[in-house]
Amino acid sequence: MRLLFMLTICLLAINAVGQTDLVSEKVNVVYEKDIKKLPTGTTPKYFLDSALVGACLPLFNKDEIKEVTVNSDSKFGEVYIATKNPGLHRFMTLEEIKNKYIESPSASTLYMVDNDLVKGNIADFKIDENYILSINVLCENDFGSLKGSVKSMNIIKITTKSEENLERAGRVYIKGTQLQAGL
């Protein structure tokens, strides 16, 4: 009887503090079209080694940063970044990377950088060519959910030389009967 009483108390306590709502009611679904965006011209301007690079900072090795200065006197802010080795960066757009490294690229392309899907105007997104660790090209046939429904599409997955990626690149994974590198 005492065991039944303790079990009842435990179940009541779990129910009182535990999750009682359905999981589907707790999942936050956001549609990109519903996100309020800042009006054009309200984002900060970025300068790299005194050169204006626009409203999107290029992707490069953070260890190359010598100094960051923010001019808050301007209307929307200006961020000045000085690097340790100015002039050694070779910034490329995603299209330039595709044209240089991908054989017979598909007309439709999705870009991923460090497992994040690149959204917005891809012409504004630039990466230092020296900061690219690997480029993996996937096609629609590599994904069961896309196979047959999408024609001629590439997914270009760019991995940078971040500390985490470099650490993972040195690992070897054994999967079934195959060896696979860390990326």
C-alpha cells in the first residue's frame, strides 16, 4: 500500500512539473517571409583594411583580426576591421567559387557554408579563398526527398578552416565497411 501511495505521489509530481502539452505545440516554426527585416540602408557598413566591403562582412580567419573599431557617430554604424596581413586575402563570391572549382555546375545551386544554408543575396556573401578547407558537391539524386522531384540542382557545401572544422578534419570515422574523413 505504501508503495502504491509513493508511486501515485511520484506520478502526480511528474505530471505537475512535467511536459503536459503535445510536442507539436512547443515547436516554433518561423517562415522567412514573416520575419521583419531592417529597411535598406539601416545595417552597419563594414570596412576591411580601410576598404568598404558593404553590409556583409566577408568570411575569413578570425585569428587574422588585428583590431576592430566601431564608429557609432554615423547614422547606422560603421565597423572598421584591421587585419594582421592586409592584402593577403583573396575574397571570392559564391558564384566565383562555383565557376572556379566545380566542373559543369548545375544551373540551380544551393550553397551551404559550415552546415548553414546561405540565404539572401548570394552576391554579397564572400569568403577568403585561403580560408576554404573543402568543397563538397551534392546533387539532387544524393537526397531521397529530392530525387525525381527536382531536376539538375547542385548543393555546394563549403567548409572553412575554423578551429572546429580543422579538428574534425583530422578524425577518421568507420561506418559499416567504409572509411570516411572527418568532413
